Amino acid sequence: MSEVEQSFDSQRIKIVEYLEKEGFSNKDVIRAYENIKEPSYKFAKTDISSVLNGNRKYTQSVKWLITFLIKYFDLD
């Protein structure tokens, strides 16, 4: 795993830990994503869950989603 991928993986884990700590679920993340008027990338609900579970490669779209979630939940 490259340094960049490790960075995004640690951010993904930070998001998941925050969601668990605050009692949020994947549904809350999906709702946040669906409220974006014109997202840069399109994700199905199952894709978002796969990203949060670490089952997707760190493509540009996945990196965008993780960055969005970090900013949305004010975790930076």
C-alpha cells in the first residue's frame, strides 16, 4: 500500500470510528452524500458502504468521498 493509500485508509478508519462513537451508521453517511446538489462522483448506496468497510480500492472517486466525509463531519 502506498503512502497516499495509507493516508486515505487512516482517514477512512477515523471516519468509521467517529461514526461508531457518535452512534451514526452508514445511512447517515449516505444521507450526507445524497444532500450534495451536484456531487463530483456518483455512488450507489452499496458503494458507500463498501468504501467505509475498506472494500474498495483508493481510486480518485473514493479519495474524493473520504475527503468529503472528513470535511462534512469536521474531522480534519
